Amino acid sequence: MTKRVLLLICIVFIFSSCNDDSKSTTTNDTSQKIDTSIKFEAIKLNNEATKTYSSAFYDYNKDGYLDCFFSHHGKLVVYPNKGGKLLSKYKAITKGKDTHGVSIFDLNYDQQADVSISIGSKKGKAAGPGNEYFTFRNNKFIKIPASPEVTDSAGRGRSILPIDIYEQKYGIALLNYIDNESNPLNVIYQNIGKKKYKSLNYFNKTLATHFIQCSLSFKEKKSIIFQRGGKSSGTINQIVHKKSLQQKHDLKTFIPNINAAIPFDFDNDGDFDLICSGHSTDKTMSTLALLKNNNNEFSNVSKKVGIHFTERINHIATGDLNNDGYTDFVIAAKSDSLLYVFMNNGYKNFTQVAIPKTKQFSKENKSAVSIADINNDGKLDIIEHTGIGPDVGDIICYYNQSDTNANNYISLKLKSSNKLNPDCLGTMIQISNSENKKLNEVFIGNEYLGHSLKPIHIGLGAAAELDLHFRNPKLNLDSIITNVPINKITELYFDAAQ
């Protein structure tokens, strides 16, 4: 039975939005178009030209602002956040490695966040040295020991992520990319206790480069994985038991070459839909596909909602950029010097907005894009990675300057007493008001090739009173909270099952 409880709510920070000349409103009346005006200030972040693969956000020095970790080509670095601005001078954590995916999660269950990075060989073709893990202690990063089964994996490491296999203990998913597709060395490591891991052959003979794990519906908790496999496929799989995957959908029927598939509830019906990106040799074919979820079956509604794009798209990030209560998305497209944002109009169609940069930066091969509230002003900002080679590239931070004062939001930090899952991974959140319901989740793989520990940001539009239903069967969590403060960062602590 669902418990209606009042949890201790800790207000961490209170910030007000910046002013501008545009307004954003929300309505369910389809005869009234919603103003999707949005404004950004683009600032180049990195002080050297280098290709960047993956990013992850985490407040490692506990000053209240999200710092940004990047896997620069050849090293792992962190850009500190000072008072809401990411500094252009980074701190190097590792050097001389072929770094790719970076994730932040509690690797060794000591209630401290650790930084994990996948690395490969110098040229990415021969067997690499494996993977390394770091934790932040006493104002410096310290290398931490891990099980040899995890650290000694060969190949060119790509994704490295926490993963919920079939019980409470979170293991590690390590996806390696090498040229030989017959032996891709993609492994999921099951946590067997005492900081040891056992390898499971989930991805045997499958060239997988990255995935996300989430629930598709609030109604029942299933372990769903999107897996990009090789250069011409992408699938949705369900873990049916501890040693196998069952393919549920083949996404290449929608886009021939899938690069990413991101879950988001675009129509606020309480189920996760998917936005997929990729590339095609047919320049008339769209490289974006919005797949509506109908009882865990998917249909392409891209034309109906006005989504079309023809250039290659490497990655997508989702978030409510104007806090109107409807989720928008931004793409990392191999294109000119514009950033492309698709604003959700609220009545089930999208407006494509091209955001110009204030200066000319790298024009090609945008490898990834991510979204986070960098300056705690209640508006989501955008980080874009570009690069056309190991020694050419930019990191650009787009600070959100839009006027969202007409809209409300909530920002949540979830913590659990469960030592095996202190960050509430896999927790579903259903947000309800008098007009609709929408779904959110602490899903795994929320950045390109990696995972962040950052607050969950939910735009509310004009709504000020709402119910939040939190559900995570493995944490024995099924609670409704009715008085979460709006327009603040709020920390919620759950006394969860061990």
C-alpha cells in the first residue's frame, strides 16, 4: 500500500531567476501558441584545444555548486565551479591515458562518491591498461583500489556505469570498443560483496558502446537497457534474469544508424517516451525520431510533432529549459557553429531554435551535449563538447539567460540510508497536478558514456501545488510527498530498506 508521508525536507539553497525581456507561459489550450523564446550566453570553457568525449557533474568540494568532470583526450580533468561559473583552468586527475567515459557513483559503498573512468590503449586498437577509480579526500583526488576483474579488462574503454542487475547491489557496466567485433569485451560486473565483482557475459559478441538503464513506465518496475551496438544498430533490452538479456525493440527500424536514445516524458502522460538520434547516408531521412510509448510499444510521431533534422547527431540531452512544465531537448549535431534546441510547446509539438554563439568556435563533430544548472539560478544551462581530432576541440558553456519568472520549478537531491544505493538510483518520480502527470527517474547513463550525480530539475509552469510520488521497490520505497518547496534546491532523505 502506498504510504502518504511527510519527510524531513532540508532547504539547501534559495536562488531567484534572472530577468530578461521574454516570457514563457503554459496552457493546455491548443489554440494558444506558447512562447518558446529562450536566450543563452555562450562562453568557451577550456583553455587548450583538445577533443572531449564524456562529462559528468558532481559537487566534489561541497560548496553548493556543480563541478564538471571531462575526459579530455589523454587525461581526466575537473573544471571547478566558483560561485556559479565554471573556471577555465582545470585540475588534472590523470595524465597520459586514452580516456573516454567518466562516471560518478559510490563504487566501494563507503557513502562517498567516487570518480570512475574508462581508459584504453594509446591508439585505441591494442589492449589497454583497463580502468581506474578515484575518490576525493582531504581536498585531493586519491586513486582507490578495485577488484582486478574490473581494472584489468582489455580493450578501448568507452562507457563505464553503475548498473542494477537483479538485486539491490549495484554492479559496474564496462563497455569496451575495439576493432574486432567478434570479441568486443563488453562486460557487466556483478557486485558480490566485500568490494569484489564477478563478470557476467551480458554483451557477448556485441559491439556495444554505451547504454542507459531506466523504467519505461511508473506502473511496474522493469530493468530496461538501451544499448547502442556497433555502427548500425540500437536495441531496447529487458534483463530477464541475472545472466541474460531479452531484446524487446530494434530501434534501427526508425533510424538506420542509432547513436543515442534518451528517455523523457514529452507529453506528460506518465510514461517514458524515447528521443533517438543517429545518422544516415540518405540526406532526405531524418536523423531524429521521437518514439511515443504506448504500453511499452513505440510508434514514431516525429512528423506529427514537427521534428525533422538531416545531419548526423551524436548525442541528445533533455531538460525543461524554460520551466514551463514540458521537457525540451538539445542535440549535438555535426553542423555549423549553431546549437540546436527543440522547445516543447506543451501541446505536443516542438519548435526548433538555433542558438548562435557569441564567438566562432569549432564547427564540426560535436561529440556530446549535457544539461545542468551550473549557477543555481533555477534555469538549466547547456554544456557542448566539440572536436575534429585529438588536438582540436572546444568546450562551450551556454548559460541560460531566459526570463522564466512566470514559471516555477523544483530541484531535488535524493539520498537514501541504503548503503548499497545511497543516491537512490532507479527511483521513479511521478509528478501530479490538477492538469496532468509526468514521469521522471534517477536513471543510469544520464550523460554521454557516463553518469552524473546532480539534482533532478523539474519545471512546473504556473503550478505551485503538486504531489510527488516516489517509487523504488528495491529500496522498499513507495511514498507520496505533498509539500515540496518550489523554486529551491531541496534535499530529501529516505530511510530505505537495506
